[in-house]
Amino acid sequence: MTSALLYVLAGALLCGGGLAGCLLVRHLLRRLLAFNLLGSGVFLLLVGLPAHRHGSDPVTHALVLTGIVVAVAATALALVLIRRYFHLTGRVSLPTGRQEDR
Amino acid sequence: MIERARQALLGAACLLFTVCLLWAVRHLVALPAEQQALSVLLSRWLPDSGVSHPVTAVLLNFRSYDTLLEIGVLVIAGMVGISLARTSALEDPAMRSADPLLHALLRLFLPLLVLLAGWLLWAGSSRPGGAFQAGALLAAAGVLGRLAGLPMAFLRPGTLLRAGLVLGFSVFLLIALLGALDGRAFLAYPPGLAGALILVIEAGLSLSIGMILLALFVSAPVAPEEDADGGPPA
């Protein structure tokens, strides 16, 4: 049991939790947070697995660094879009199609 | 009722996914460590990459295509964010703080942040650091200045903003194309110049990334008058 293995396990749990949040939560901001959790879990897996097996791997480090920057930009863009959506419609969640809850 | 059943089913599926993932992790961890072809290749070619830090070498030399596309994604995100914002939001007086403590701290922090960003940019060639960390620091300096209400005319839609947004991407693309026109591959650096070109690209990337993140931050708040006409009923 190394600390890297701990990161890997935490990453797997974050992936599961993030996926559940994405699917089950309706509020758009919370869904965005859950999506980021899922992404962080993937990053932890990508960095933790090589670190546990044979020391840190610069290739996956670079991959994760690229991923983090894209994730930050995408999150900011999603926030702007959610904000705009709220101001146009007054909703905080997407309509489900079955039930019109407004 | 159907809604509850659907949610329970989704929750069970997520649980199953997590268990499968943990099982796969356990399986991967138990595998014997094999010869790491990628790491061996990387350490063999590292001296030719122009930088001595392996992560920077991967980002800006061996897999620079990824980085080029990444800054492209960032530019698009920044443009969409700006196009969704109202121009008046840039001058939102509610965002301004008259806190004297913030102003005093800002006088101390702004030069320090800019200096640190420059150092990170320079350090990226030999140790952890690089364009993205430097760009994030520049953006943080911009956010602090914005919160304190410093005049930031360059964030208004105009030539300066456009130039700042695409600077990193265009410098990167230009160097990549010059390599192709010169008879080498797309994105291949001329031998001996790789280190200097990587520094030039990284400087452009830092400025653009800082600008894009700051522009996205600025375009998030909505001016109060927008509540009056197009906002939702309270």
C-alpha cells in the first residue's frame, strides 16, 4: 500500500461519485461540479497508476496538465452558459421533456 | 414513482461502474511491471528536445500537437464566453471594491505575481513550471485587479483583446508552419533552435492563457440592469 495506490483508489471512487452526480442531480451547477469530480478522478487515475507501478511518468503528467487546462476553460465556459440560461429562462435545470415543472 | 425507480436504477449502475473500476485497478496493480517503452524512448531523446524537464519536453516538443489543439480549444472557449457577455458587464460598478486593505495588498501582490509568472515561464525548461502555470498566475493577477476596480481597458472588445486572445495560438501555428515550409515535418523545430523557439511559444501561450481565463472571469457577471429587462421574476 503506497500513497500512490491511495490516489488511485480515491480516483476510482471520485469517478463513480462524479458519474452518479452527473446522472442523478438536476441542478446545473451541481451537475457541473459532479462533472469536474469525474474529471478529477480520471486525472488521479492517470497520474496515480504509473506512479504506483514504476515511478512518475512524464507522458501522463503532460496529458493530465493539458487536461486540467482544458477542464478549467470548459468549466468557465459552462458557468457563463449556465448564467446566461438562468437569466433567459429563470431555470436552474434543463427541462426533462416528460414533466414541465415550471 | 417511475422517476424514483429510474433514479435507483441509475444509482445502481453507477455503483456497478465503481466496482468494475476498482476491480480493474486491482487487476492493473497486480500486473508485473514491464519494460516501459515510452519512458525509455523519452529519456533517450530528451537531450535533443531543447529543454531538460521531461514534462515540458513532452508538452512542447514530442506531443506539441496536443498543446496546439489545447490552446485552440481555449481560444474558442474565450471567444464564446466574450460573445455571450454584455459589454456593460465589463464596467460593472458593483464589482468594484473600495476596500483600502485590498488596494494596499494589490500594490504588493501585482508586481510579485507578474514576477513569479515570469520566473515560472523561465523555470519550465528545467523544472516544474511552464506556460500554463505562468498563465494561471497572470490571470490571478488580473482577477485581483478586476476585483479592486483597476481600469482594464484592454478587456473591452477591440483590437487589443483579439490580439491577446490569439497571440499564443498564432505564434505556435506560425512556428509549426515554418517548420513545414522549410521541408521538415509540421511542428518540427529546426535543430539547435528548439530551446529558444519553445521559450518564444511559451511566452505567447502564457499571455494568451492569462488573457483568456481573465476574459472568461470578466464575462461571467451580469450587469444589474439586465435583471430589470431580461431577468427572471424574483
